[in-house]
Amino acid sequence: MNVMDIINIINAAVLIIGLPTLLKVAFDVGKKLQVINHLEKAIEELKVNISSLKGAIDGPISSDIRDTKERVVAVETKVNIMWDWVSRRMTLDPQR
């Protein structure tokens, strides 16, 4: 057997084993890149959603919370005034 025959046999074996392996690796890398691409798109959508949610919280919701807090303080003040008035009336005239 000739040296060239041995090299041709080795070359054929490498082609038979190596070419499908290279194709499989290329497909696997392509799948991974596709997954990474989808993840990047999903992250960008999350960033947009988070920033719009932050805008909604900072805008109308926080002003509604401030308005509600002011209303509660006003009602609490009125209740305290009425309670003081009732307490004074009860101590002045216990028969009522």
C-alpha cells in the first residue's frame, strides 16, 4: 500500500466524519444565535414596558396618591375637630 493511498483513506475518513459534524455544529450555532436574538428582542420589549410603567407610576398614579393623602388629612382634621367638640359637649353637660 502506497503512502498516498493511506493519506486518501485518512482524508476520506475525515470527510465522512468531519463534514456532518461541521454541519451539525453550524446548525447548533445558528440555533443558539437565534435564541440570543429572540432574547435581545424580549429584553428590549421589557425595557420599553418598564419605562412606560415607570412613566405611568410617576405621572397620574403618584398625583392620585398625593390627592388621596390630602383628602385623608382633611377628613382626619375634620373628625378631630368634631371629636373635640363632642368631647367638650359631653364634659360640659353629662346629662345629655
